[in-house]
Amino acid sequence: MPLRVAFDLDGTVADMYSTLHQEALKLFGEETLAKAAFKAPVPAAISSEAKTPVAGSDSPPPRAEDTASAMEELHLTARQQMQLWDHVKKIENFWTMLPELEPGIIARIAKAATERRWEVIFFTTRPSTAGEMTQLQSQRWLEAHGFQYPSVYVVQRSRGKIADALQLDAFVDDRPENCLDIAVESKAKVILVWHGHLKDVPAGAKRLGVRPVATISEAVALLEHLDDIRSQPGIMRTLKRALGRETEE
């Protein structure tokens, strides 16, 4: 049977940060962003949750988790984040403007899916902007980069439960909390695209068998490897060993 594979979009295959950075430059100028980065703690703390504003405060408004992380990587104040997001929401079809995180990666995924008959789904928590629906913008973006007829799920709930319901074989994501959720709630093999040093991957992820990789290209190569060994004897042991998990005797 073909692999059923899911990929997260922002931070995994799509580079939201660089586009937000360009829009922040338009709003605040290079000097403001440079000062914000200089004042930021090292390493910068990135929240995994969107914060709910308190009346009369400068807390940023609720946002999708991937957007929240990308915003906070800019090291802006809460008020500046609100201004930037208000600006982004007014941009026509903003989600079609992002570059690939690795040039050509969508075409590579499409080629592997076609040749190997994978069933591929893309997941995102992107919020709405001006223009077309978020799902349609995301589909147009994928098509423009070489993936025809993409399936896109815009989700807000547990990815693990969705992965289990869809009986996914593998899931590729860049957020440890998503990977942990998927590992706990489903039988999918989880690949974490980790943008820092691999030695800093959360220990909990490793304990649950999440396989960290440095690039999305490495993740695709790992999926191809898993696909190659599916028909070999002792498939369950082989798959778990390939992802760093040994079958318990």
C-alpha cells in the first residue's frame, strides 16, 4: 500500500518568517527591527501558544500557532506585533506570497509522491487574510511551486487525533509540541524538522520515537527510505529502527 504522508506548511516547507520580516521592514524600518533584535534575549524565547489579550493591555491578539512563532522571532513588542498582523491581514492573498523554505522542495515532494504513489496531505493553522480562503490560497501556493491538485487541511485542533482518524503513516512537522501530540495520539511515524542544533531537540520527543532531521530535504529522503523498506521482511521492526525506535521484546 502507498504511504499516507502529511506535511505541515509554515516553518516546514514554507518560509513565513522572511515574508513577515519584509512587511515589518515596510512598517517599522530597518533601524527599529535592528534595535528589537539587539534587545531580545539570547536565545530568544518563542511561545508555543497564542496569547489572549487582556482588556487595556498591549498583549498581541490570538493568532494561529505558526504565525505567533514567526511574529515573535522578529522580537517586536506586543503592540508592534498587533500592528504587523493588522497590516498582514489586509494583504490580498498573503499566503500565496511566501517563498519555499528550501528552493524546489515542493516539486521534489510532488515528484516522490507521483513516482511512489504516496497520498499526501498538507496541514496548516494559517488564519484568514484578505482575498481568497486560506485553504485556496495554500492550494494555489503549492500548485505554483509544482504540486498539482494538493489536499490542504486548515486545522485548529489536535493534529494527533486527525492523524489517527486519517490513518496516516508519517507526519512531518517543525514544532515539537505538534510532533509529541501526533506521536501520542496516532500510529504515524513522526519526523521533526528541527531548525536548531539537533542536540537541543527536546528529550521527550526522542523518548516517544520522534525522528529529528536538520532539513526538509532530509525528511523527504527518510520518507523515501521508509517507503523502500516497507516490503522487506520484518517490516515493523525495520520501520521502528529506521526512526530510532526498537520493537520491545
